[in-house]
Amino acid sequence: MELQEDIRIIRRRGWIVVALALLTAVAAYGFSKAQVTIYEASVKLTVRPARADWGLSNALSALLRSLAGDITTHSFLQDVIDREQLDMTTDDLLDGRTVFVRDEGSDFTIQITVRDPSDKVAVNLVNAIADLFIEKREEWNQRQNKSDRIEVEIRDRARSADVYSPKTRFNVAAGGVLGGLI
């Protein structure tokens, strides 16, 4: 008897569930469209020791985090800003929402990611950061013995930026599910 009663209630009041799901999905869509679109562009750098021996590879693995950290300094990013003649400050880039650097010791790579409301700025900025980092490493290498150098190269330049946020489809789906549950 309880199952038949539940089915009868769903038939009579099911439209409320559907209406709430649609209402919250539409609200989520509107909320997503009201947000500023943020684009994300990334470059992955390969960091290689000049010689393939265990000692230099271990030293490089230990230094990789420090090398990645050099990118997120005010002095380095000020050089990027000056070179590219950008209308921003290093605080704008180091605000925890713009420039991200991650080192991967397992494959000797550094990934640089830039998020910006302009897709072109994101692509140009991430490529400029990578280029300057490589130049600085080459300057450092010139002062080292050839066998002790650390080579850095770009695996693939950023050519486009993807939408980082808002994730409209996800927000609409989550809004619909939440509305249905309510």
C-alpha cells in the first residue's frame, strides 16, 4: 500500500520537484553568466641535467622546487612586467589567483599556469614567463662548467587558453540536482 501511496503523491505533486529543479538550474545558469570568465594557459618546461649521471640527477631533483620558486618572486615577475610592458604589479601576479608554478620531480618538469580574464593576456604572459626563466637559466649556465649545467626548454608553448571558470554546465547540473533534492 505504501508504494502505491508514494506513486500517487509523486503524480500529484511531482511538478513541484521538477519546477524547483528547473528554477535552481536557471538560477545557476544566470549566476554563471554573471561571473567574469577566467581563462587559463599553461606551459610545461623540461629541466635536464647536462649529463645523465645519478649524482647530477639527484641534485637536480633536490633543486627543482627551488628553481620553480624562482619564478614566483617579485624581482623575477617585475622583470617580466617590464619586458612585456604590462599594466600590472607583481602583487597582481602573486595574489594567489593569477600565476601558479608546480614542479614535478618524477619527470623533471616545471608547469607554469596563468589565469586571467583575457585569453590573450594569459597566453602571452605564461609564454613570457617561460622565456625569461629559460634566459635566466642560460645566463646561470654560462658561469658553470659544461658538465654541471642544467638545461631548460619549453615542451610546448601555450597557443590558446581554456576557460577555467565559470563551469556553466557543471553549475547548471548541480543546481538542477540540488533543486530536485530540495
